[in-house]
Amino acid sequence: MKIVVTGSKGFIGKNLCVFLREQQYDVLEIHRETQEQDMLSYLSQADFVYHLAGINRPKNPSEFQSGNVDFTRFIVEQLSNFKRDIPIVLTSSSQADDKNDYGLSKRAAEKIVESYSTETGSPSYIYRLPNVFGKWCKPNYNSFVATFCNNLVNGVDISIHDPNKSVRLVYIDDVCQSFLELLDGKASSGFQKLSTEYNTTVGEVADIISSFKSSRTSLFMEPVGVELNRALYSTYLSYIPPEKFNYSIPIHTDERGVFCEMLKTRDSGQFSFFTAHPGITRGDHYHHTKNEKFLVVKGEATFKFENITSGKRHELMVSSLKPEIVQTVPGWTHNITNSGDEELIVMLWANEVFDSQRPDTIMKKIF
């Protein structure tokens, strides 16, 4: 299937072209530098068209007419000439019902596409997109999310006129996925809606993104695995230049080895690692509530446990050659000894962040 994407060098177009090529589609790109003869050639080959090109911040208001209305008319007129069933997707705007120049031009483009569908019988799919954000979006242009991310990454203050202003956001990956789903021909022609949309405020978005920047020093990471936080975090990371991909974390060294905290969470504990020289023992303490999971990633270790009331004991040997989790249990003193002849490296997860005022770590030497 040959797919034409207009506006292919823009934010949405660039992402969509990547998604399409991942699915092995033959993508024909139309952008500002595309010559008219090439444009006509691509459209004549099209099995499907994503019409993403448009003007939203022109130097002259007349560009709304030429970029949004006239160019859309040109596209559908060419498609109509080919006398084939060629579906088209139009990216309109949530402002299409507004009476400003931009909104009027987007509504006019919608009507052109609707007429094309009526006259030719070819499906048309129209998206009135709100604020779209994600990787490769141009800062200081049409996405305040991109501006916030870019500024915070580069140490520039962000300016917020009204933190309580409501905003509707959609994530670029969700947009592209919805676009791809149209290729099976099962969707009904007409206006489309994304299944995932985020209703939030400018201030909330600023606070979330700011927390990502501070996480490198505090080591505290907000929940970034689902929904808006996930999408914003991925977007924020995309603005980090290669020279800032890495950052240092505190390291504590003594005669036993090193201990390093890597990441902390508000409600799911923290991740650390430590090393131990051959023959060195770490631990010899118990917890009332705190619990941990250990994973030996290099070397061999002996774990010893002793119940603080019954005196019952347990011992086990663990090697990095056979990865397994060792769980500590409240009320059991425990320690870990490097029983091999090389440096021992152990990953550690604790269910709570260490609190020096309430450490819940009571020293007690065991056998």
C-alpha cells in the first residue's frame, strides 16, 4: 500500500511517517520543498492520504486561506481526477468552530474534504485535534508542553499567565496509533475521536514536568508508567541533548565496599545497589516493618537469617549464575556475606524510602 503524507516534515507528520514505515508501508512524503510535479506523481499513486499540512501561525493572515483551504482543495481535486477509491484523513483543529481566521480556514478545509467524500464515495476521516504533544514538537511554536520541556531541560524559566487554565491534551503516539487503525477500512467515514484525551490545567502540567527535572538531584521519581505522566515524561526526555543523557548520583564508600541509592518513589520504595569485598559481611540488623528484595548480579553470597524471638535460623547460598530474589522478612535479623573470591554486587529494593528519623533498622549480630 502506498500512502501519501502531506506535511511530512512537521511534528505530527514526522512521527506518523516513522509509525507507517515500522509497519512496512510505502510512504510518499509531501512537504514544503516538494516540487509540484512530484506532488502530482505521489498523489496519482496514493492508496491512502494523510493530509496533515496546514498553517497555524502565519506571518500574514492570508496564508490561512492558501495553506489550509486552497491546498486542501488542490489535494482533493487531484484525488477526484483519478477515479479511484482513495481515503483521506484531515487533521483539523478544536478551533474549527471559532470565528477567527484560523478556525474559519480549518472549517472550510473540513467542508472540502466532506464534499470530496460525498461526491466520490471515498471515505474521509476528520480529526479536530486539541493540543498535541510529544517528541519532536517545536518549542515556542504551538505546544506549551514543548516549550515547558525545552525550557526546563535548558535551565530557562517558564512563564505561566494562568496556572488554572483548562487544557485538553492528546499524545502523539495515541494520535498516530488512531491514524494507523484507519487503514483496515473498518472505521466509519466522518469525524473521529481519539480514545485517550487528557483534561488538565497548565499549572498541573508545569508541576509534573518540573518534578522530572528535580528527580535527578532528589532521586525521587513520580509515577511515570501510565497515562498523562507517562506521556509527559517521555516527551520531557526527548528534549534532553546527548551531552545530558547521563548524571551522577551520590556514592557512599567505606572499607566494606560502596552503597549507592539510584531511584526513590513516593509510595513504592527505593532502588539501590551495594558492593562487598571478599569475606565482607553487610547487614546484621532487622526491621519491624521495612522489607527488602535482594538480587545478586555479580559474585556469590551467603544470606543468614535469625528470628528475633524464637531464635530460628536459616541460611542460603546465592550466585549470580542463577539469578533469584532473596526476600527479607520483618522480625528476622539478616546479613549477607561475600562468600566468593571476586567483588560482590547486589541490587536492592526496599519497600520504603530511608528515613533517618525513623530508620526501622535495629542492629543485632547473628551467628
